[in-house]
Amino acid sequence: DGGITQSPKYLFRKEGQNVTLSCEQNLNHDAMYWYRQDPGQGLRLIYYSQIVNDFQKGDIAEGYSVSREKKESFPLTVTSAQKNPTAFYLCASRRDREVAFFGQGTRLTVV
Amino acid sequence: AQKVTQAQTEISVVEKEDVTLDCVYETRDTTYYLFWYKQPPSGELVFLIRRNSFDEQNEISGRYSWNFQKSTSSFNFTITASQVVDSAVYFCALSEGYSGGGADGLTFGKGTHLIIQP
């Protein structure tokens, strides 16, 4: 079945530690996105990529980094520079202006 | 810059009541797309509908209906005869057209938490 897979579902990070969230899609979509969701804040765009080896900052990119070495994969690294990383992270993929399909999300907690 | 406003933070109704979720958007583009997504407690966003800016016809899908009015920049969502399973957070989103520049992503409203009480 085609879709988007995010892993892990739950992730715990210690202070000062970098962690990487995985996002894989087999929908053959060119564009991929990372969103952050906080209670009452809706979804905010962190990074997006429209093509392999290219990506752009979204509205809240500080403290995050991404790579797009393969069409299917768009991992997100939450660095120690992100001071408030506890949130729900959603990955999406899309073809042109068509519907965006989302993964099941990763819930990151700082311990 | 594009913006989506969902003024209703939370709505609570009794099962079988009709309920309307409001969505107001702002964009400078003449070509754009509007979406509604449902987020159940599991967290994954489920696509409900996509509407382009040139199609103002209302749409009905079972108990769901959508009213798109360009004159008021609104894209409201109505659930008829609500059910407990409709309880979720609902997001309205906007994607601009081919104007170039910008994030090219979806801009989401803050969501409306719908609670259907049995």
C-alpha cells in the first residue's frame, strides 16, 4: 500500500541531544514537508523540499535541519539549538497542488 | 501572505445536531486551493476535501457538506446529524497557486476541536 511512514511514533530527547525523525514515502511525490503541531497552534511549517537535493526553510526552521538525498526520504533532525522541541511532528508529501498526505506523526518529548 | 482563520477553538454539541465549522482565508492569489482535514485522537491528518478557487459549487458527501463563498473568503464545513465518531480536530488549509515564491506548503488554521456528546 502506498503511503507515508514516520518513525518512531514516540521519541524522548535529553537536553542538548540531537535527534532525527524519519519520514519515508512510496507515493512517488516530489514535494515533502515537515510540520510542527503544538496545542492550540495548528500546524506550522518547518521545512519543505520540492525536489531531491533541494529544500527550503519554512516559518519556524531555527533549531532544525533536513536532508533530501532520495526522493522517498526526508529526515528531520531536531538539534540542541531548538530550545523547546517538545511537540507533535507531522510529515507530508504531495504532487504539485494536489492533496497532501500525512504520516501518523512523531511525538517528541524532552526529558 | 496567506492566512487561514478558524475562529471557533472548540465546539460541543449533542449527537444528531447539525454543526458548522467556520473557515475564513486571506490570499492575494487568484488561483488557490482550499482543504479540510480531520485529525482524530490518533494524530494522523485525514483528507476530507479539496476545492480550487474557480469552483464555487457547494459539495455534499454523505453527512458532510461544504460552502465555498469567494465574496466572503469563506469555506465552511457542515456536519449534518452529527455522530460521536465525528469528534476530532478539524483543520482548514490554504495553498496558493502558481504565483511563484513563498513556501508552497499548506497554510493551516489553528483548528476547531469538535466534541460530539452522546
